[in-house]
Amino acid sequence: MLLLTLSDAHIPDRSIDLPAKFKKLLSVPDKISQVILLGNCTRSSEFLNFVNQISPNVTIIRGEFDTAFPPIMASSKRANEKVRKDEIPINTIIRQGDFKIGCCSGYTIVPKNDPLSLLTLARQLDVDIMLWGGTHNVEAYTLEGKFFVNPGSCTGAFNTDWPVMGDLSDIDVSEKVDSKREEVMAVDKHALSKNDEKQEVGKAATDRTSEANNSDGVGKVLDDTEGNATNDKNNTKEEEPEITERDIDLSEFDINGSNVPSFCLLDIQGSVCTLYIYIFVNGDVKVDKVVYKKE
Amino acid sequence: MSYSSSLEKAISSIKKQTYLIQRSLNKRDLMSALKYASLMLAELRNPKLPPKQYYEIYTLIFDSLSNLSLYLIDNHPNHHHLADLYELVQYAGNVLPRLYLMITVGASYLQCPNPPRDEILKDMMEMCRAIQNPIRGLFIRYYLSQTTKQILIQKLKDDSDNDSNLEVSMNFNCQYIITNFIEMNKLWVRLQHQGPLRERKQRTKERKELQILVGSQLVALSEIIDDNFTIYKEKVLPVILEQITQCRDVIAQEYLFEILFQVFPDEFHLETLPLLLDAMLHLNPELSHDKLLWSLVERLNVFIVRQNEGLNAVDGMKEDNLFKIFWQFVSKLNEERPDLSLQQTIGLVKSLLNLSLKWYPESVENLDHSYELVLQKYQDLGDDPVPIDSECFLSDLILLKNIDIHEKDRTNTFLKLVSQSDSYRKLLSLQRLPLQQDIINELLDAFTMGFFGTNSEANASKEIINSKVQLEHILSMCEPIIKSRISLLTPKEGNNNITEDEAQDDDEQDETFIILDANQEKLAKFTHVIINSLNNSEILYTVEKQMECLLILKSWYYKGGSNIKYTYPSIITNFWKLIRKSNKLKSRLPKKKSYYDDVIKKLFKHISRCTNDLFNLCGNSYTDAIYKFNLQSASLADQLSLNEISYDFFSQAFTVFEESLSDSKTQFQSLVYMAQTLQKTRSLYKESYYDSLIVRCTLHGSKLLKKQDQCRAVYLCSHLWWATEISILGEEEGVTRNFHRDGKRVLECIQRSLRSADSIMDNVQSCELMIEIFNRCLYYFIHGDESENFLTIKYINGLIELIKTNLKNLRLEGDDEDLMIDTAVQQLSRTNISNSQFVQDIDDTLNPIFMGEDGSYIELSKLKGTPANVSSKISSAKMSNLIRIPIRHYNGTREYVMNQSEIDDRFKVINI
């Protein structure tokens, strides 16, 4: 039983399309039994048509830029009837195998992307697997026996959130707290007590992201002070030709907020859920696999 | 001497005579053999045979005569002398058999040593004049050419050691074949005019079947001439062209030109273009020049492709303006022949495009001149509408259909045409609106595909926009799409376009629906295409130039009226990107800090302008999105420490919220989203911007229409006084000491929200909300430290007691119905025992219901894979089923607390 999760396409507002390699991968009719769109996927008729070809069973969750009701496709013959469909829900629950799967786009989770808040919602919905989106960064971890999956943005769309990682030099240092960074999403060990169940499976993915931005990333962040020092050196050398905008090559990832296109496929067999994470890096698709078993 | 009455009989007769000829020859009885041959040849006199059948018996006879010829050669001069025989056969009774025999003997004689070659050749040619019936005449001349072909080639070889002899020989040979060709052509043309008028069609068909006989003469010529360009140009081509033009026959002219192009080398055509084109000007007016021109161009394109592939550099021909020669031809033709149809002109111009794209791939000018010709023709037509059947030719021409160029080059060419060719754009703009829109759509698709590089990087288009004028041109072309309205009516009723005054209020007033418009979607994607391509531009790569280009896009899209709700978001996105980019550049180029600061401020202003336009043009249908654009811009500004700009955008969002977001559901999710956004800000702490914003946000939350919304909004707003880590800033829970936190305010929010929960009349909702609040308390409890001073364990345990009491009361409410449901379940399970899935899925209720973040009821489906039924109102649910919502939630929370207390002692004090 294959369940596809796509999120934050933002077509056509922020991106043109999925990477062609993703589309090719997903163009296998009758293999995927259900598609879940975790927000910001309803503004493109072309995209929705594509999704409908993957599987007729499509569940849409409302993201911050989705309207309360599903869009009307101008091409559909019944468009002029203006049939009142059900609202696009903020949350829903799907049964699959032995699992109950909760879905949310995440834009009403406060604090955003906070594992404890997500856990609270997972409890409220009484689900084993919690799917969420909105961050444009693929992530998967288990917490308190529950499985949390964020497929990231399937187009690698621009995001106005704080970048997940990047060059610190352009952030106002005065507000910054001096401390050492360890992980992309540090676990609140203190709060979660000795038995720390939270596994950072998404870390592999985000690490790769950092590879994509050659110059920036964790290393760069740590070496920030050095970086500034080299900058200063450059400034003192008067004879060097002045660097202009032309000479600076900024990667698209830096500007988009370090997002690479990604999506997740859940293969559910009874009490076992195998999660496949697809990431598009440097023109290639990379796949990661994580297995979650219901206790 | 008569012929058989049918084809079958003729064939069997020929076979019989062939056998008899062979038998006579075996007996060395030549006279009998000639007699049988003469009988056999009589079959060719049959006037009723159609060309195909005539050809069939001709081939049989040809084979038979070849055998005879071999015998004649072998036995000369031992048993007979061919000179004698040549005289002898002239006494054959009938003219046609006589001529065939003469040619057979003559040709055999010519293959023997030292014959009077020229005399015999001339004599045979002369004799053929006797046959004036077109079909018979064509075949006898074909026979002549077949039998003398090798002899002529041999003649050249014999004379090859002496230049002057060779020239004489060559002249003779060419003259010989040309004479035959001219005569054959005359016969062929005459065939058209034979017989009654009503059989004209039949005649035409027969002529097409016979054309190959005439064409074969040109093939023979090309073989004789080989690479002798001088004789081709001076002696051959002028005569052929004269014959072709003078015969004034459409079929002959079309066919012979075609053959001429095919059989002679393309280099020859290049060198004789003026001759060819001049002759083409003087053809029968009924002839389709466009097809001929296309053939010629295709032929020349083969040449240039070969040149480009080959190592030898392109010779002088390319510099000579080949295109100009062709262009002059087409425009002269257009001038002289005002009767040419639009379709024909299109055909001619297509050839020009085809030529220019291959020979001068860089030239936009040539293409522009080509389209200008169509444009002129189009305008000459005046007010007469273009016939619908010509439209497809026009659109094919505009879209360069059926012209063989690489997909990537096609995209590049489109871009060049649209941005640089006035006549191209003009021609497009003159089309009927729906057609125009179709074409523009295809162009936009081509651009998007080309630049997005759906293929690979290598295939991605390299052509770029290098000036704002070009961008303006492209956008002016897009105007019909920009202004197009999606019509939900059937195409007949709905006018696809809008007039200026309609634009204001034709929009769907239903604010909850958005109609997806594929045209506008393309434009939005096109924004990204343009801006992405600017990064590769030599001139427009800078942030400032890109910003200016975005403003151009913006002002064009603005013409679309309320369509901007589809197109502006892509503009805003690109402004956002430019902001991030400027900020990166600022850090790399410290000297230009103030410049980039200024650019960033401008960009934020433009975004603000966009949201204002959206607000003014799109009405209520789009306010939620406008509100969110403001919030996300605020967030971005905050990340750049631009606290004043951030504050302005937040304020703008509040204004939208207060003035335009009326629907309570929309309000709730908008407000929570604001809380989420505010909670992640860092720059606003100065000047107490942050405090005023979060207080305002929370106040709005507490004033929401529904109490349950108030309750949820306020407990979520409690997080505004409890900052959590932002990794990129190096913040870390438990390490960072100076988080912006105020436990006292958190508690106030929790208490305020608990009051709302308590005041709700619906006990299920009230109870569920208290459990949600309890869970919120657990969130802070886990964070520990200072929160303990406010959300004390005593407070939490008090809350648990309150929840327990409420749950008990709830159970009482539901008891009666519970019983009824249990019986119903039992009955159902009894009747549906076979349906194990169904039975299994009934855990404790029929359809378990849960409550979502926004208080919606989520009714689980019994079927796997089917999404739950989510609704804000629950219509037919049984009380007992609803009661289970808080019960289940409480039990889940209790389980969690108990599990935690096993591994974390702090939880042990929670009295659950």
C-alpha cells in the first residue's frame, strides 16, 4: 500500500514545476494508492491534474495559501455549476494498515515546527503517524512512539521562514546568542528526559542539503568569525580589483532558504511503515529509507 | 499484324513470340526471329492500353529485344552485317514494330567496333518523329534512351584523351538527350489535350503515371554531365528551363522543376539561382510556387548542413546574400501576382524562414523581413476576414511548425522574434483573439519548457533577454492573455475578452472559491522564467535591473484587472528573492552596504504596492492571501533586522484582518498564523514593537466570534511570551539563557482561555478545550525552569480535577444513548459476521470522532485509505459518540503522563 505525500508545491506562485526526474518517478499509474497534499498545492491546475493521474484518491490539507474551499478547475465541464464541495480541512485522519495517520499543513502549529507541539496534536488526533508540512524541509523522526514525517517542498519552493542553515553574517548579530550549534534541530534533552527517543532521521537529508550549498552550511556557520576575518583582509588589499555583483555567485538554495525539492512515499504493510525520502540534489534524485514499526 | 484484345492475351502472346524468337535464333534463323519480333511488337500498337499496362508489356518486350540484341552483336559480322540488317528492318510492314527493330539493330550495331556512330544515332532520333501518338511516342523514345545510354557514356570515354574531342562529344550527347527530352515533354503535354473534355481527370492521372519517362531524360542528362558545371550552366540548363517555361503546362512544370532540383548537384543550384528563380517567375499562374520554392530551399539546406558538418569552410556563397535573392524573388512574385492567395504567400514565406534559419541562424532581420511579406499580404486583403481554413497555416507559420530545427533553437528563435521582430508581433496581434491566445499559450509553453530545462541543463535555452525594451515587447504580445478572462459559461455565451468597464466588477463575488485559470498560471510561471533568465544576462543581471524588470512585468499584469490575483504572487515571490539576494550581496560587498540597504527598502515598498493593488482590484475574494503576504513580508524583514519595516507589514496585516476578514473560520486560522509568525520574530523586541504587536494579536484572539475559537487562539497566543529556539541563530533550549519569555503572561493567557472554555454551554466542547489547555500546560511543564513559578503543579493538578469532574458529568449525560448504541452495534455485528473488516473496525463506537486544531469534527472512515469526514458542524452524531472525544483525548494524555513518569521523575507529581 503506497501513500504519497507532497507538500508546498507553490506552483505557479513560487515555482514552475516539480523537477522532471520527480515527475518521471511518479508517472507510474496504479502503483500509488493514495496521495496526500499537505498544503499550498492547490493553485495550479496543471499540478492538480498531474496528481490526479498518479491516483484518483487525493486528500488535500489546507496550507496558508489555500482557500477554504477547493479550487474550481476551469477545464472541468461542471465548473459553471459551482458545486459546493467540502471545505479543505486543516486536519484529517486516514486509516492505512494498522496505522492512523494524522495530517496537518503546520501553519496553525504554534510554535511552528515545534516537536512538542506536533506531539500534542498527534495526541489530540490519537494518531500513530503525523504528517506535516509548511517548512519546506524534509524531516522524519520518532517521538514518544509516534512517527513524524514532513516531506518538505516537492518543488523546493522559496520560503520566508528563517533559513534552516546558511551564512550567519547577514543576520543581525546583536540578537544572536553565543552558543555552539550541534545539530540542525537540537533535541531538548533536558525536557525529554533520559530516554531520548527522538531519532534524527531527517538529519541525513538536511546534511545533504548543506552539501548542495558549497560555500555555506554548518561548517561555514561554525567558522563564521574566520569568514569575517577573511573579508576584512580582502578589504585592506587596495590593489585587488573591486569585487562587483557580477563576481558573486549565489546559489538558488541560499536565496530560497536552503530548500531542495523533496517528497516522501510511505509503504504501509500491516504494522510496518517503510518511509522512502526522495531528495533532488544537484540534478539527481537520492533516496533514503526509514522503517517505523507500531509497537 | 494485329494486337491482342486484352492484357492477359497480350502477355501470353509476347511470351509465345519470345519463345519463337529464341527458337529461331537457336537455329540461326534470323529472318524468322525478326518476323516473330515484329509480331510481338504489334502488341505495342494497342491504343486501348492504359499507361500502366502498356508499361507492363513494354518491359516484357524490352527483355525479349535485349536477348535479340545480344545475338545480333555476337554474330556480327560473321553471320550477318548489322549495317545490312539496319537497312533490312526498314522494310518491316508497320511503323511501330519497324522503329523498335531499327533501334534494336542500330543500338546493337553501335556496340560493335567502328560503327558510323553519329549518323545512326541521329537517324534513330529522326525516325522516332514518325510516332506522334503520345503514349507510343513516349515509350519508343524511352526505348531509344534506354538502349543508347551506355553508348553515349562509352562515346565520352573514347574521347576522354582529347579535350577538344571530349567537349564535342559532350555537346553532342547533351544535345541528343535534350532533343529526346524536349520531344518527350511535348508528347507528354499533348496527352493532356487528347480525347473528350470529360476525361480530363483521367488524362491527368495517366500523365502522372507517365511522368517518370520524361524525368528519366533529366536523370540521364545528370549522369552524362556529372560534375561539368560549365556545360550545365551554358548549354543544358537554359534549354531545359526554356522548354519547361514554354510548355505552359502545370503538371510538367511542377514535376520537371522537382526533378531538376533533385537530380543535379545542390552546388549547381546555388550557382544558377538567378536563372532558376527567374524561370520560376514565368511559370503557369495556376502552379503552386510555394511547393517548388520549398523543394529548392530544402535542397540548399542539405548543402549548408553538409558544409557545417564537413571540415571544409563555408565558401563564398554564404556571404553572398542568398536570403536576399530568395526574398527578392518572393516579393517580386507577390508584386506581379496580386492574385496569389494568402495561403500561397504563407507557403512562400515559410520557405524563406526555412532558408534563413539554416543559413543565417543568428539573423532576426531576415525573419522579420519574411514575416513582413505575410503582413503586407494580410493587410492587402483589407477588411475581408481571413478564411478559417487559412488560419491554421498562419498559426503554423507563426509557430514555425514543420520547419526542421532543434527544439532549443526553436525556443530561442521565438524569443528573438517576439522581442525583436515588429512584423512578427504585428502579424500575431492581427489574428482573431482566440487564435491569438492559443498561439501565445504555445509560445509561453515553449519559453517555460526551454528555460526551465525540463530536459537537461545542456538542452536549456541560452537565449536571454538583454533589454527592457525586449521585455516590453514580449509582454505586449502577452496582452491578450493578460486580459483574458476565464469563462465559466459555455464558449458561445461567454465573451473571452473584457472591455475596460467590465473589468471592474465582473469578478466572482464568492470569496470562498478560486477558479484556476490555466492562462494566468502560465503567466505566473513566465515571471519566474524571465527573472531566472536575467541571471544569465550580461546587462540585466543586477538586483536593481531585475527589480526594474519585475516592475515592468507588474505594470503589464496590472492591465489584467482582478487577474493579478493569479499573477502578482509570482511577482511578490521574486521581490522576496531579490531581498534575500541583496542581503547576501550586502554581506559580501561591505563597501556597498548603503546601496543594498536602499535597494532592499525599495523592494519592500514594491511588495507593499503589490498587496495594495491586490486589495483594490481583487476585492474580498483574496484578502486572506493578502493578509498572509503581509505577514510573510514582515517575517522576512524581521530576519534582516529591519524592525520598522517588519512592524509596518504586521500593522498592515492587522488592518486587513480588522477591516476585511469577516468570516469567523478565516479569522481563526489567520490569527493563529499571525501568532506563529510573531513567535519567530527577533528584531522587534526593540522599541517594544513586539509587545504591542503580540498584545494586539492576543486581544484579537480573545475577541473572536466563537468562544471555542477565542479559547484556542488565546492558549496558542500564550506562546508569544515564550520564545523557542531558532537554530540558525545558534539558540538552544537549555543553553540559551536570554529567551524572550514571560511566564506570568503565559499563565494569564492560559487562565483567560480556561475561562472561555468554562463558559461554553456545550459540555463536550468545554471539556475537550480544557483537555487541550491541560496539554498546553504540559508543554510548558516539560520546558520546566521558570514556567514552574507560574504554571505550578498545584495549578495543573487543579485543572485535572476540574476536567475529571466535567468528564464524570458528561458520562451521565450520555448513558442512555450509550446503551442504545451498544445494542445497535451488537445487532450489526450479528448480521454482518462475514464482513470481518467491518466488525474489526468497530472498536468502541460506530465512527470514532476526533477534534482538529480548529475545533472541526473529524469523523474517521471505516474504510482504509478513505479520508475522514471533516466538518465544523456535526449533524447526526449521537451524544455518546461525541462524549468519547474528550474521554479519548483525556485517556491519551493520561497514558502519556504515566509513561513519562516512568522515565522522568518530574511527572510523578502530576496527579492524573
